[in-house]
Amino acid sequence: MKRILNILIGCLMFWTFSGCEDPYLDETFTAFEELPIGATIASWEDYSDWVKLLKKADLYNAINVGEKFTCFCANNEAVAEYVKYIGRQSVDEMTEAEASDLMKYHIISGVAYDLLAFTGKVGTQTLSLDNLDIKAYPGGYYVNQYAKIVDRQYKPLNGSLYRLDKVLRPLTSTVWNLLETDRYKIFSEAMLACGLKDTLNRKEDEINDVVFRDYKTVFAVSDSVFAENNIRSLDQLKALYSDQPAADGISPLYRFMAYHIVPGILDWASIADYDSKANPRVKVLQTFAPNELISVADVKGRLVFNQTDSKPAVLIDGRYDQLANNGYVHEISELLPTCQAEACFFNWELSDYKVFRVLNNYKAWSSVVDQSQQPINRKAAEQEGITWKTVPDTDEAVFYYLRSNQYFQDNDAVTFKLGNVGWVEMKTPVFPAGKYEMWAKAQKYNGRGKGRLMLDGNILEDRDFSSGGAETNGYKIKEITFTEQVSHTFRLTALRSGNIDLDQFYFKPIK
């Protein structure tokens, strides 16, 4: 009966898909008996080499008995092509380490992703600590812009399974490796001179013994663009800033180069994804340069950086979304000097910190994932400017809340359990100066707590989160003015016991 139900669900999914652009429309799929992931792969005649690799990597049993995985696999023909690529004659010649590295790259633990959840970099890391890039292109879904998902998701007993037309090739180049070429000679030499090579070359970071991939995005300037600005060597670039004083101990050249580095993994689609409430379509990006922001405007469908009356910087066709194992490189058409960002719509998502992003289920909502609350590590949180105090004191007061909820963007929020008199402080990102309406997006529900919201020591409001209903689009707190482009300190103090669920604060500029 259960198998019949699954087949009916599959038919319903087909009818649903057929109403929109479906890259797999008119293709035929087969229903399989319910088996765990490893056994499902083993039941397919032409996947015997993949099973060999799983067993050599000592992962076959793991994906059979584990509770939840998203796995990718390829048939014997694709495996043979990969084996030839690495200079072997067969999978039997691959070492256990090679098999392990390869299989871990194809397995995500802890979550079963639906196909339609793939819209770019996957939030949850693979067992190899990589984040796969999965997007829909004309003709289908592609992983790392390389391997095509050849059919829809299979749903074994313990997760999701996708078949690929090619074996994924683990990315080996870092962002630094992509920049260390003759095309970006001056740019890379300047990064080296500023001591930023290690930052761009570093693949991993660690928070309280949790290792994670350290991503960054770089907006690169080619030698030809420098030449158009009469800069043909590193010395000439240095001379451009030689008469400018250091600010806060930071040299002008360092600030200029660090300004081209943005934390996180931002492909073109992510940069071009504007909040629906942003009007005009302008956003700001945090940078490695202290208190410096990049403004990105959508001008007739094209991304424009730091729009001015002069010729602005745009992305070079065919030179953006250069994918590395620790981020992206986007080549831009002009120099990108630092400048003050104009007031524009922006939001501060409270879960957008490394201490949340390292969690296994970060933004991993799918139909398979039930709602969950995960506490964040206190020592790790303190490294990112998140501190709290409760009575009695506890290490578990701030939680990552994953739930499909109309009041939460991206189906997640942060839950604060502060008791009767506890408090939490968070260092905010850098906000652009200007006058704004400040709004909050939060869940209000019976039994929730009451809290005082403060910014830089000033009271914003006292809010009872147990009554009054929760507006889908959030609620307005007050008008507020930021006189400087800096980060701020947010404080939430408990006025009554009970969970407080906050998703984000967003700011609408007042013209």
C-alpha cells in the first residue's frame, strides 16, 4: 500500500511539474521498491562501479543505515570516463583515499533535498566540506556547471538520490589560483603585497572544532582595465595611493584591495536576487575593507556596481561566476574605488553568521525536513559578537529555528530563550548611513515571551510576542537615522519568560 501511495505521489509531482518549465517533461521514470540509498544504487545494473567505490571508501553501509542523506551517483560509463581522466585503468586501481575523497564529494549528510530546492550554492556541505553549485539551466539541472541531473529525484527510505551523467570532479583551484594568472597580474601582485594571498587561498576555517569551508567572492580587475587607467605595474598602483594617509592603521592600498573581497559565496544569481521590497532595485554587499560597502543596482537588467555619473563597473560577459573550491571570481569592467553607499533598502537576517551557517541543516528546508531547533555554540558565537546572559546562566539560549512558516523568509529564524531576565547582544553588519523605516519580521504566537529591543543603547520598542497576530510582511517599529556607515549593537532583553522568534530586521529608506 505504501509503495502504491508513493507512486501516486510521484504522479502528482509529475502533473505539478508539467504546469511549468520542466526540463524532464515527457521522460519516462521507473518506480522502485523502497530500499535505503546504497541498496537502491546496487539494484541498478549499470551502477556496479559506483557501489565498488562506495565500499572501497567504507561509505556503502553508512548510507544504508544512516537516517538522512542527499546523494549523487553516476553509471559505469561515467565512472570509466572519470577513471581515465585521473590516469587509472579501473576503479580497482584507485586508492582507498581517492575513493573516499570522491564519494564524500557526492554525499550530503543530514538532509534530503528536493529537486526544486536547488537554486545555486547548496547551503549544507558535502562530507568533503564542499558546497555544491546546483542550478536549473535550459535543458536541465547542472551540478558545478558540469554534470547534469539525468532524471528526477529518487526517494529511498533514508533520503534523496540523484543520477548524474558525469562523475563530479572535485574543485581543486582556490580563488587565489584563479587570480594568479597573467590576466590579473597587477591585481594578484597587489593582493600579495597587502598580505591577502592567504585569505584568498584558505579553503577551511574552524569554529570551536567545527571545520567548514571558508568562502569569499572576489571582484577582479584585469591588467587591461588597469592599463585603461594608466596603471601598468604594481608600483604605479601603489603610487596612486602614496600621498593618502592611513585611516585606523589601514593603508589606502590595503583598503582598496580588501574592498574587492566580499565574504560568502555569491554567484551572479545571488547578487542579482533583490528583495521584493527593494524599490529601486539596489542592494549593498559587505566587504573585507572595514566599514566599506559595495552598492549594486539593477539597471535595465544589468548589475551596476557603485553607480555614479561616470562610467560604472559591470560584470564582464563570460568572465563572471568563475568557480573555485572556496568561492567565486567575477571580473569587472572598471576600477572599483571605495565610496559611501547611498541609503537603500537592506535587511539584516539574524541567522546570517558563520556560527549558524556551519549547522548541518542551515537553510535546508525541504518536504523531508521537519521543523527543528538547534542551539549555537556559545564560544563560537562570542567570536562573532554574539553574547548573552541568563539566570540561571546557560550555554543554550540562542537557537537556529528551521520551519516552513509564512512569517519566516527562507523558512528559518533565530529563537531566543532568555528566561525572565536574560539578554542577548549581537553585532550587526555595516549599515549604510541614511534615514529609514525600521521593520521586523517575527513570529507572534500564544505562549511566546516579551522583550525590549535596543540598538546602540537606545530603546526601539517593548514587544509582546504572544499576541496581536503576526503580519506576513512584518511590522514597522519606528523611524531611525544612521549618521555613519558602521556596524551597530543590537540588544534583546527579556521582559517575560517565553521563546522569542526573530527572523530579520529590514530598513526602508525615507527619501
